[in-house]
Amino acid sequence: MPLAAIIQGTPIWVWVLLVFLLSRGFKAMNSGTAPLSKLAIVPLVFTAWGILHLIADPLAGWSSVIVWVVCALAGIAGGVFIAKRTRFIVDPVANTVMLPGSVLPLVLIVFTFAARFWLGVQLATATSLSSLGICVLLSAAVSGVVAGVFGGRFLTYWKAMSARRVVQACSQGA
């Protein structure tokens, strides 16, 4: 299938999502402070995208759901591992997190988008049932891992914020 046909056949919302995700990835390359709620956006987008795919794709059955959940749990573990090795500072009063700049979010976003786009093309052009099944499972795996990595990073920030609030409340009450 020619590249022009693939690009023309891609829904506009996919390109809008790509622009949004790339903007978040480029922004993450610079250190800065962000509200905890804003840091939840990318994990929520990737989680919603994955779950929507599992619900909307007629080929996605229980095996896809299981693959997504297992890979999401693995991704969460990876995201926690990555975040714990990052020098971030939480401010429970302002409810913000100061993060150093990192290329990792952009790399994950580009990898995920490219993998999901390629798998979408494969699903649209597959000629055998077995290749369709493999693509659906691979898509669930990629989606789960990436949603998990971003979710794990967010959970680490949220947990650190909660711990600081407890410490702050105890010190004010003493």
C-alpha cells in the first residue's frame, strides 16, 4: 500500500493526538514545574487509548485484555523504577512536581505512536486471520506497557506527594 494512501486513510483525530502528544514530549525535555494533575494527562490519554482499542476492536478478546493488563503491570513497574531514579521534587503546598528535563517521554511517545500506527496499518491490510490475531495482541502489549510506564511514573510522583503531605501535617500538628 502506498504511503500516500496510508496517510490519507488515517483519521484526522490520529494526527491531532500525535501533535498533542509530541507537544507534551517536547515540553518534557525541559526541566520545569507542573501541577500533579497535569502530569496525569499523558498516562490517562495512553490508558484511555488502550482501553478504547480493547473495547472497540472486534478482534480484541479476553486474550488481548489479559496481555494489556499484564503488560501494563510490567510497565508500571518500569515506570516506578525510572521515576525513582529521577531527581524530582514535590511541593505539597502548591501541589506541584519539579522535574528535570528528559528525552524519555518523547522517545516513548514516538515509539508508541509509530508502533501503534504500524500495527493499525497491518490490521487494516492483513490478509490472514493469524496475522490479524498477532497484530491485535502486539498492539495490546505495546499499549499496555506504555500506559503502564507513564502511569508508574505518575504514581511515584503522587506517592511522594502524599508522603510529603503526611510529614507536613505531622510536623504542623506537633
